[in-house]
Amino acid sequence: MMDANLIALLALSAFILISGILTVTTRRLFRAAIWLLFTLIGIAGLYFWMEVEFAAAVQIIVYVGGIVVLIIFSIFLTNQEGIHMPEALGRRKLFGLLAVLAGAGLTCMQIIARTWNNGDGSAYNPSVNKIGHLLVGNTPDSYVLPFELVSILLLAAMIGCIVIAMKSRPDEQ
Amino acid sequence: MNPSPLLILLMLSTLLFFIGMYGFLTRRNMIAMLMSLELMLNSVNINFIAFNKYLWPGNIEGLGYTIFIIAIAAAEAAVAIAIIINLFRNTRSIDAEDASQLKN
């Protein structure tokens, strides 16, 4: 007899996998973006199921609210909203499927063959207070330097995007 | 016997990663390839948090790494889309086969 918690996990997993498969197989680009949106919302639900509410909130804000909107904008900017993508080559499909099935089978075999221990028994408590101490705490094992590097990376990426996507003036060409 | 949640989560992230890989191998539209890439990055995040919660619940390092990965993925998607839009302006196409100006 399975409990309700496990059934919820299995239902969420099925939702994520089905919308993931539709993301990579649908031939309309705009529908692929919408299926990607559903996949990402399902993953946020998975984080809620694992009781990691901070990760779920970040997932919804950054992926659902940011990256999917960016992708939809770029579909419109490149006039691809109505197109049917051509069917992939049979050869490419066959070898892609072979590589994927071999990789997935091998990894799943490894996962099943291994015995996983059940942790050290302490409760998992990812409170925002602890996350703050992990990222910008004043202890030697906090991640202040990577945190600052990520902010520099984001600034560099932002400036880079503007420079790359900027229209060059006619007199420069 | 019930399967453990960790096992289900690891299988889910494996399958999601390889679904993304299939999309990356078969798609030729650059935006569709970027979407497959996002699926692969997300499956890695699920893995980090599942390991953190079920194997080392005393620490929250896995969650910290997930936050870093999300930040870097956002930067990567923004740069990729800027490149795609610039490419579209030059070649009027976002098909990966048409981006061959460097090949000579």
C-alpha cells in the first residue's frame, strides 16, 4: 500500500517527464516553449514536495518568470511563432535515440544497483537564515567569494548581451 | 516494498537529463536547442537537492550549489539569446545549419 506522499511524487514525476518529452518532440516552436513552462512549474512543485521552499521560489522567479519569458520574446523577435519545424532526419533521430537509451539505461542500472544509506538522521532544515549564512556568512566555510564572482558574472553577461544585440550604426558599416 | 523517494528522484533526473540530450541531438533550431539545454540544467538541480535532502540532511551545501547553477544558467540563456538575435539579423535564420559564415 503506497501512501499519499509517494503517489503525489509519482504524479509530479509523470507530469514533468510527459511535458519534458513534449518539449523536445513537438514541431511547433511556440508550443515547445509552453511545454517547457509546464516542465519548469512541475520542477518547482517537486521542490515544494521536498520542502525546499526557497529553491521552489527561486525556480519560479528565475526560470518561469525570467528565462521562459526571454525565450518567448526571442521567438517573437525572430518571427518563428507560427513555424512548423521540419522533421528531424531519420538517421539523426535513430542515433540520438540510441545514444540516449544507452546512456539512460546505463545510469539507471547504476542507480538501482547501488544501496543508498539514509543520511545521518538529522532533520533537513533549509531555512533562509541558514542559506544566508552559507552564502555570505563570516565563517571560513561560507561561499562569499563564489557569491561575489556570480554577481560579477551577471554584470559581465548583462553588458555582453547589450553589446552583442546592439544595432550597429549605419556609418560604422 | 515501497521504493525510496531518493530512488524515484534520481531516476526522474536521469530521464529528464536524457530527454534534454535527445532534444539537443535532434533539434536544429537554436531556440529549441536552448530549451533542451535548460531541461538538462534543471535535472542536475533536482539531483543536487535530492542528494542534499536524503543523504546529508545536516548541511545545505547542495541547495547553495543549486542557487549558483540557476544564476549561471540565467546568464547563459541571456547571452545565448543575444547571440541568436544577432545571428538572425545577419542571416535571417536561426537554424544551426545556416550559421556557417566561419566555415570556409
